[in-house]
Amino acid sequence: MDECIQYFKQAAFKRFIQAWTLKYQSLGHLGGKIVLNDLSTNEQEDLGLLLGLDLSGGTLTLTYTKFMKDWKQTKFGDIDFLDVLKQLQKQPLYSNDELKSIKQQAQTKFKQNILDTYKDIYAYDWLINYFDSDHLVNKQIIDNPDYNNLLCNVCDALNHLPIYQNKYESLAIFSQNMTKDPHYFDEGHAKELLLKGIEYIYNIDYSRNVESINETLYCAGIYKDDLSNYCYICHIQPNSIHKAWQAFYELYEPWNMNLYNILHIHSNFPKMPIFILENPSVFRNLCDFIKEHRINVGLICSNGQLNFSTYLLLDKLVESDCTLYYAGDFDPEGLLIADKLKQRYRHLNLWCYVESYLIHYGIKQDKISSKRQKILLNIQNSTLKNISQNIIEINLFAYQEGFIEEYQKSLMNFS
């Protein structure tokens, strides 16, 4: 046997051995035939010598029955050729059916071990659902050597969400406490599984844009960044006495309220009108206006797309029975923001969305791209939809800076 193994380790027999190995894996036994094309000179000589064939044509076609007949005539004829193949492999030789069965057993054992570890705790029901619904699980079990560690980290995280203790914690600190790596849940599969687990536990379903991810994490008591996530506000303060908020409120001073600030407010806000503006320069102008006339309304500036701190503040204001008004640009992006806000806050008022303003303050556009036209065509709210259709028909955009006098006139009704 040793001599036979050394013999077949010669380079000229590499493809020959591979062909029969694949045949065994495919059939579950040795049989059928192999075909080797473009034989090298060495392959022609050594295989020809073994099989007693002229292979100068460069092709070998050989049935297993014929090979066994020739094999018996060699000095290795008493050796089982399957044993030769098994010893030439650096790992056990299995048929495809055997490999499938082995993989299935490994997958079942893997899942059961994880389920036994986390039985009857927060992550357990999610694990069952995840194993049943995600078609990539079985592939991960076989192909990813770190998959067990990954799932354990995610399950440990789901079992220790800060919200269980009515706390809020930054994602970096939470990751450090759970995995000793502050960036473990920042990206990739770990982040995706953590979000899926939170969504399952709290029965929520968000898209994968930044603000939806932030909201999902917040449901679990986790925030990504509480300082750089901010919005501009003016003349807004909570019912509870807070010196910082109170001073800005009384002086009508605009300031950047960040997520840290709003997370530390646990009371409602006074019931009052709140006006939300898309544009910072318009917001700045109206801050001076309500200060000059001592108008008791609050202002918020989203500075374009609303971020998580803005949404969180708006949620608290809605809970406090404040009346929300929103004003933005008459262009595709501005109308889309207004449309999304109206869908989220059903009682929000669209402020100064008057169709005649488009003609009066509009700016002629050379061309509206197909992408931006598609945004306009997908607007849902009827008021915004009418403005969108007019934009397409007359090719005009109108911006908030042109509406300042209209806003000021409207605000005087609240003085």
C-alpha cells in the first residue's frame, strides 16, 4: 500500500485521482467513466504505462469496469482502489449524500446547542424565528468558523438591553460591555443580527435608513451618538425646571438641542404651537421675529432631512398635545420631507402650502430630472400632491426664503 500511495502521488496522476474522487463523491461508489482531455506528455506516458494504452492522442476515456480489469493485472491488483483514494485525500472521503447528511447533522447540533444555552430568556424566541426564517443560517454554520461566537455575542446583547433597566447607553459603551470591542455592533453581520433581534422582541419593522436604525436601537435603550445628533430650536422648554432650557426659552435664543439634552428630559412640554422649518436661514429670521413680537410659539429647524434627535423631540411634543406646523421648500426633496412627516404625524398641519405661492414666488427650472420627477409623482398627501403636479406642469420651484413675509403674517395670528 505504501508503495502504491507513493506511486500515485506523482504529478502525472493528479488529475486521474481527482477524476475518480469526484466520481465517488457523485455516485456514492466507484463506477461510471472518466474523461481527461489535453493530457500532458507526462500524463500520456505514465497513465499509458499503467493502463497499457496509447494516449498520444491526448485524451483518456476510461470506464471503471475497464480500469478494474487493467488494475488487477498490475502488482497493486490486490489493493482496494477506494482505499488508495481515501489515503491520498488529506481529509476523509465522503460521497455527496454522506456530506449532505454530515452537514445536516452538524447544523442541527449547532442550533440545538445555541437554543439550549439561551432557553427561556429574551433571545430564545428570536433565535427560533431566526433559525426557521433565514435561509442563510445553514450556510453560515458550515462556512463561518466564528458564527457560534457571533450568535452568542448577539444573544448576550439581546439579553442585556439597557431598556430592561430603564436606562439608555451609547452603542460604543454597550458593545464594549458586551464584547470588549466598542465597535463590534457598528457594521456587518453583528449589527444586522442585533437590529433583527430588537425588531423581533419589540415587534417593530423599520427600513434600513439611518434614522430608522437609530429608532430601532432607541427602542432597546441604545443610541449611536448623543452629541453630534442635534437640531435647532427656539422658545421651547419642558415643564420640569431646567435652567439651561429655561434661559434659552425666556431669551428667545436659538440653540442646538442635541440627543443628550432631550434624553435627560423626563417631563412633558407646555401645550403650545410648534413651527418646524426646513431652512436654517428662515428659522433664524423667524427666531428674531417671534422674539421682537413676544409671540408664544416654538420653532424647530430640521436643516433639511430630519434626524433622530428631531424626531424624538417631535414625539415628546406630540405626547404633550402640542400643535405641529411644518413648512418647507416647494421642490421634490422638500415636498418629500413634508409628505413623510404628514404620514408619521397625522395631525401635523402643513403650514403655508398654498398653490398660488408656487407661481408668485417660483423660480423657473431649465429641466427637472426623471429622478426628481419620480419623487414628485410618488407624493401621497393630497395638498402636497397638487403642488407636485403643478411643479411638473409649469416647471417652477419655490423656496422658503421667498415665503418669509407670509410666515411672519401667519405668526402674528398667535401673538
